[in-house]
Amino acid sequence: MERAVDSVANSPLSHGHSSPSFAPSKPHFLNYPLLPPLFRNPNPNPSPSPFSSIPTATGTPTLRVSPEESSAAEADDLRRRLLRLRFDRRSAAAALDEWVRGGGEVAISELRRIVAELRKAKRCKHALEILTWMESCRKFELASSDHAAILDLITKLRNISEAEEYFGKLSTSASKKAASFPLLHYYVKARDLEKAETLMAKLQNYGLAVNPYLFDEMMKLYVATSQYKKVLAVIRHMKNISNATSVEMVLKEMVNDKDIEVGWSTYSTLANIYIKYGLIQKAFEALRTAEQKLSARNG
């Protein structure tokens, strides 16, 4: 008992000394061989990762745009604005006015490309609004093709009276000539023989050289209205001012039409046209066909 008391008396605590600090030892359970990998490092010397050499991005990511791409996007902004006008109730003219008020530049070549896209997509209203806006702008001078496009769109969106009124207001012969085709095309679709012939007479009175496309339209109209003698008259007239290709196209339509009997005189006229343009072989073939038809008629 005394030995136990002495042991306590001689202990550090009995003399007022503080308790020594001990460094925490590694828990023995981490060395347990069956410990799952969650607590143990299975590979103390790992090999470098194949991704370790890839630099890690920090900060806010940025998108670099080349000057060419940036300028192209700015130049294309007006196009996007106009093509986004999907509904007819939205105005292309108002969008153009807003663009100009904001300091945007407008090039007539760009507007023509946009109009071509809209017409191809059958968005006639917005195409006509852009062309009308161009026409009202003193900065631009419309070409004859622009006037033809306007008249064509008027026939599609409004009435023929307004189209005829617009045609009558055209001041230059080039514009009248260009706009005459969509106007005549409308008459042909409507099978309005009187107005079509009146228009052709006006063009000749204006001293305009009537192009083959107008004659093609007239022949289609004569075929549709069973005016076969007039078809032959047009072909003879085309011999002096037209080319062989357009005549061939009309002749093909006539041959394919079951209601039309193409006689020997038609092929004889076609042979003369071929000779005029130096197409000797085709001229011989046309004459041979004319001879066969004449023989069948007399036989």
C-alpha cells in the first residue's frame, strides 16, 4: 500500500507539472489488409494521367470571332431582319424604315438579293413591299427588271386593273418591254385573247422589238383557245425576228397537243428558219417531214 502511495506521490501530476503532448499515431485500422479501397490508396505511386498535360481553362470562356466573320454578320443583319418577318401582318417597309433610323446602311444590290429569296419562298407580300420601298426612295434608281418584278407581284397579290395601271405609268421603253412579259403571262393564264393581242399591238406601236418569249406566250394562248391558224401566222412572223430554239419549243407543244394537227406548211416554215440559222441537217429533216405530210394529204 505504501509502495502505491509513493508511486502516486512521485508521479509528474503530483508535482504540478502539465501533461506532456502526444502526437497522434496512425490509426491501426488503416493498415488492416482487408480494408476496402475507399480508405486505402491502392497505388501509392500513380502514373501520370494522359489528361494531365491538358491545360485547365479558368475564368469566363470567350468566343473569338475573326474580323471577316464579324463584318459578314453585321452586313447580314438587315437580311435576317427582313427574312424573320414570317407573318403577312408585319411590314417589310416598316422594318426598313426602322433600320435606316438606327443608322443602318442599305444597298440596292442587297435588297434585290433579299427580294429574290422572298419570291423564291413565295413570300410575295414582303417582296413587293421592299420593291415599293425602293421605288419611293430617291436614293435608288430602279432597273427595268425591278419594274417587271413589281408588276409580276401585283398580278399575284392584287388585281389586273392595278397591274395595267402600273404598266401604263412606266416611263421608259426598257421598263415597258421588261414588264410586258409578266403582264402578257397573266393574260395567257386567264385566256384573255383580246387583252393579249391589244398588248402585243401596243408594244409594236411603241417600236419595241418583241422578244421570242412574248411570241411563245401568244402561241400558247392560241393553242389554248383553239386559234390554230393564228399559231401558224405567229410562227411565220417569228421566222424573221426569232431563233430556231423558241420555234422548236412551240412546235413540240403543238405536236404533243392532241387537238392540234400540225400540217406540212408548219414544217416547211420551220425548215426555212433552220436554213436561216445554218442548221442544214435540221432543215432537211423538217422538209422530209413536210413532204411526208403533204404526200399523205394528197394520197
